[in-house]
Amino acid sequence: MSNHYIPMSTQPLLSAQGLCKTFGGVRAVQQAGIEVATGSITGLIGPNGAGKTTFFNLLSNFIRADSGQIELNGRKIDRLQPHQIARLGMVRTFQVAKALSRMSVMENMLLGAKNPAGEQIWQVLMQPKLVRSQQREYRDKAMSILSSVGLSAKANDYAGGLSGGQRKLLEIGRALMADPQLILLDEPAAGVNPRLIEDICGRILNWRKQGLTFLIIEHNMDVIMTLCDRVWVLAEGTNLVDGTPTKVQNDPRVIEAYLGVD
């Protein structure tokens, strides 16, 4: 199901250079960087312990880098809080999908809405019509997105009743509620049955056609080969190689990093 697309933009949407992070003397990430072109699906791969999730945490500032810089649309973001970065158009998901189990699927979706008026008590008291109108608008938007991820029939179900794959789709859907430009996906295929993996890949390709950009951590090389225009490889916390999926998959340095052989 290869459907690669070569982005036309020359300036990267996301750029990181020289990122370093040490935990108790252990260098988790050292002088690592990446570029993500607008309109692309970019992959980030590497063997277990390569520092991929830490790198994601640094990009989204869930963890502050010791050094290095990150730019989104040419603007430095490495000193911003995660919610400020999200408002600028970059949101992320997690390796273990984070859904509030005792809330409905719809309620989980509404948590991702941008600047809801009902959060301010003065607006509830002074502008009730505006609040009600916005709530209807957000519910309609959430239902439309749930339909796009195949979860509209589950809107009123508890999120805790969803399968692992459905939780991943819910988390992506909640990210879409924030009107992002760029979504960082941490292992969208992990723990998901093969039929649903194909469904998730198809939806990601469709969203890219609608203008979204993706950066994806993934161990499943079939997913990487299906989706990605360009792949970056981390090994021991630093950049090893980058290029097309085919080039990277056949690179002897990548084979050695994964298998530990020459």
C-alpha cells in the first residue's frame, strides 16, 4: 500500500539540532537532530534503548533538553511549555494511549478542544449563549472526527471499554481536535491487531492528503515502508543515518545497530 509523497516545501516544518539529555550520568540523547518537511510522513526508528521516546519528549518539551534548539515553522520552541507548543500546531500521542477510562469517548474528545469558552466561569455566567453554541460546535466537530477514525458508534461508550487499537485511534482523534499542523505519533501500531494497523495506516495517509504532517516512531517496518517519505535512525541516542525507507532498511549500519553484527 505504498503511497509516498515528495513534499514541495524546502523549509522544514520542524527542525531540531544538537539535542542532548543526560539522566544521572547516562547520556540518553547526544547531539541528535531531525528535520520534518511540511506535508510529509517522517519516520523515527532505532533499536530498543536508542532514545526515541526521550527524543520525542524533548521535541514536545515534556522533558527539557540540556542543550540544543528546536524550531517549529521557523520559531524557536525549546523554551515553551507543551501546551504552548500545542497551540502553535504541534501535538503528540504516547506509546501507551492515554484515555480517561471513566469518561465517555466523546468526553475524551472534547478534552482536546482548543480554548473552550466554558473553562472560564465568567463566560459561563456572562455569555451562556456563546458557551452553549461553542459546545454544540465542538460536539459536532468531535463526532465528525470520530467518524473519520471509525469510532462514531462508540461516542457514548466509556473509553475504558475500547480495545488497544481503538484507544490509539481515540488519541489521534483527540489530537485532531486541536487543529494541528504536525502530529507526533509514538508507536501507533504497537499492540494493535494487523487488520486495524492497516486501517490506521490508511487513515494517516488520508489525513496527510488533507494537509497534515506526521512524525512517527515505529518498530513495525511494514508500517514505516508503507507510510514514510523519509526515515531517521537513532542509535545510542544519536543520529545514525537518514534517507528513504528502502535506503535506510538496506544500510549496513542500520542492520548492524539492530542485529549487533557486521
